[in-house]
Amino acid sequence: MELQPASEQERTVFCRLCAFAGGCTLKAVEAICAGDGIEEEHILELLSRLIDQSLVYTVEQSGEVRYRLLEIIQQYGQEKLEEMGEGVILGRRHRDWFLELAEQAEQQLVGRHQGAWLDRLEVEHENLRTALRWSLEQHEGEAAGRIGAAIWSFWLLRGYLGEGRQWLDLILAQLPDRTAVRAKVLGVTAIIAAHQGDSTRAKSLVEQSLDVWRTVGDKQGIASTLAMLGNAALSQGDYEQATTRYEECLPLLREVEEKQWTAIVLSSLGLALFYQG
């Protein structure tokens, strides 16, 4: 199969587009495909030329224009991208872009824009999967961990529990024993395991997370994990253990000025004490 975009720049952008999965926005194309002979301000014009040649087509999703390639054409372009020696370079650019998007989403998934960000992550799910897969293939577990720890609530709220758990287990296998990223991934894996009914595994993961947070010395991480253990004990009717965990985490929450979680833990502590009479 021979595809011949008219110019060298068109061929380059066409091949670089093949780093994406499930389409991409103009902003993402400009960030990932520009450079090394391609000026960012020329990207839109080059995309228009590729559309005219039926190598790229557009769709509208969530009110935004996305650029896509037919699967058979994309496979051809990926081969050419490797021949150009840009496979790893574009893979890393792609991963870094979607890592940044994931961490931006993490901050929004707990606020009033949660619905819009869940929709955005749904649209970009294939790209996020590609970024995770590429990171693991390159043995860059920390980057994969940052993505997984950022989008776990998307997996939870949109029903991708099994898939999310698989990714997180693969990530944990590549993460060093004593890092903040590992502690965070252990914690979010525990939440998903608990929602799957695997309470024994969830408790073990949370305890491992607490141990790593203590080693790292992250007071916020220690406090939030103690609160998780307190909640688990409360739900299991172990009110004495719940009280111990809540009372241990409250000074840390106050120290890091986490007012919302301080209020939540005080409320939960009140329940635990009430149930003890």
C-alpha cells in the first residue's frame, strides 16, 4: 500500500498523527506533532491538506472537532513513523501530553465540573490506554503510576473497575518500593478492590500504602490513609479501631490545614464514639 501526501511536511504530520488512538484535538496535534521541521502555526493548514486527500477525517465529539485516521491507514502510518526513527520520540510526547491531561483532570473530578471531565476522559480513553501501555513497555512505571493514580475515579465512576484494577496491578509491578507514587497507587487500587468486594486485598493494600507514606514522611498521605482505615473499621463495626485511626489522623489533618477532611473525620469519629455508647 502506497500513500503519497503531496509534501514532505504533510507526510511527516500524517505519520506523527498515528501516535494517537481514538482521534485527537487540534490542540493535542499542535503540541505533539509540531517541531523538527514542522511549525505549530502550520499544523491546521497541513491537517486541511490531509483531509482534502482523504487521509484524515473529522468528527465532532462533546462539541469539539477531532481528527481521525482510518485504522488501516493508521497502521501504515505507524510503520512509517518507526522507519523515520520517531516512534519513541512521538510516543513520549504523546504520553507526556496525556499524563498532563490526566493530572489536570484529577483536580477537576472532585468539583462542580466533574461531569464534563468524565466525558472528556471518556473521549480520550483510547489515548490514555495508549499512554499507559507505552509507559509500561518502556519500563517507565512512575509515569504510568501518575496517570493511573490521577484517573482512578474515572475508572470507578464510569464502570471500568476491572480494567482499572488490571492497569494498577501492572503499574505496581514496575514501581519502586518506597515512593510517593507507589503509596498513592496502592491507595487507589485499594479503593477499587473494595468496590469489587475484595475487602481482604483492599485492607492489605491500604496498610501497605500507609507504611510507604510513613517512610516517605508525607503527612497528607498518612492522614488520608489513616482516614481510609478508620472508615473501613467503622463499616465493619470495629468502632474501637475506627476511633484509634481517626484520632491519630486528626492532628495531621489540622497540621496540613485540610479543613474539609477534618470535618469529615470529626463526623465519623463522632459516629464511632456514639456506637460505643
